[in-house]
Amino acid sequence: MCDVCGDAQHEPQVSRRDFLKTGALAALLPWTVGAAIAAEPPAPGASPPPNSIAPADALKRLMDGNARYAANAPNERDFSSGRAARVQAQYPIATILSCADSRVAPEFAFDQSPGDLFVLRVAGNIVNPDLLASLEYGAQFLGVPLVMVLGHTGCGAVDAAIKVLKTKAVLPGHLPGLIAEIKPAVIAAEKTQTGNLLDNAVTENVRRQVARLKNSPPIVQKLYADKKIDIVGGVYDLATGKIALV
């Protein structure tokens, strides 16, 4: 079967030009087809990288930082300090798949320094192939031990999905494709007997994206199954700044 078009009768043919382009790209990338599904281990006798910590420890750092942020007592930082070292490498402790909402700023919300978080942002904090590829890069090549899907209260993307389902509203451009990814969470949330639909749908959407990541082969699924990484969900409260794990 062709991996490109999906036709069972079509065998893919690679032109010489395609082969050369692929080879040139491979030479530029920091990995190979045979790369192990894990960050490169440190050389014998070398110190482990700064983000070589347990997923639970990374989560604690995030939640401790959020407590400081919500209390308006963040750590004081010299943002120029460490800039030269960050030119050489990055060692984030967590990947944050966050909504693109301008009121949600993960580095602030978790009170972390530059280089601590590998942040991916898209409206509705949904998993799509491009974001999954970025997340795979963080887990496999940067050694990120923790992934958090971060939704937030009053999410416009989730609210739009509710309106589309209730009123059959027609959205312009590429928005229908985005909303289609959120609709299943809204449908599930409609069955909840307590709370309001928007809050319940936001939480359900986070849970579904977490579940999707845990079952996303080949890289994330394997690392999660091997307990090399953990994948969790959270909801940021716009009013208080507090993040609740879900």
C-alpha cells in the first residue's frame, strides 16, 4: 500500500530527485532512522543533563511554580543569566501543550525560567500531527520527562464547538476542522449532570487529548508505556491563575 495516497493497488515510486532531497534533509537532522526511542544517554563519566529527573519531580516543580504565581510571589530572575549556556543546548523539564489563548502564558503560570518549558500552542489545546511531531522531538531528543495538556476556563475554541453543535453555526476558513476535533468532548460533557457545559467540556477535552497522546505510536506511546515519561492534564483558571490537575 502506498503510504502517501493510501491506495492498496499503488506502490510508491521515489524519483531520484526525491531520494536526493530526502538524503539531504536527513543529513541536516539531529537524528537517524535507527535512533533509539530515548534521549541520547550521557557519555560515561559525564554528568546527567539538568532535566534528567523523574516525571513526578518535574510535575512538582510545575505545581510549586504555579502556587507561587497564583500567590503573586514568583521567583526573582535575571533573564540575561544563563543566556550564553542556552545557546549551546536546551534542557526543558516539561512539554506543555497549551491553548493559544493570549491570557494563558505557561512560563508565567508555572513560574519557570527560559529553557525550562518546551511549549506547543494551538487553539483548543488539541493534538494534531504537527504538534505530535514536535512533542515527539521533545521527548526523544531533548529528554523531556513530562507532558502536560493545559486547557483553561472560558476557552473560546471549546465554546465555539458548543455553539456549532447547538445552533449549527457555520464557521469560516479552517475553523471547522479545528472545531471537529473538540466536538467529541462537548458531546461527552453534555451527559454530565453537574456543573456547566463549557467548564465540563474544557475538562473533558483535556482528558481526551491526554488519552490520545498516551496512545500515540510509535514514540510517545512507547515512552509512556515504559514509564520514561508521564502525561497529565490541567486546567488553568483565568480568574485565579491556579492550575488544577484533571
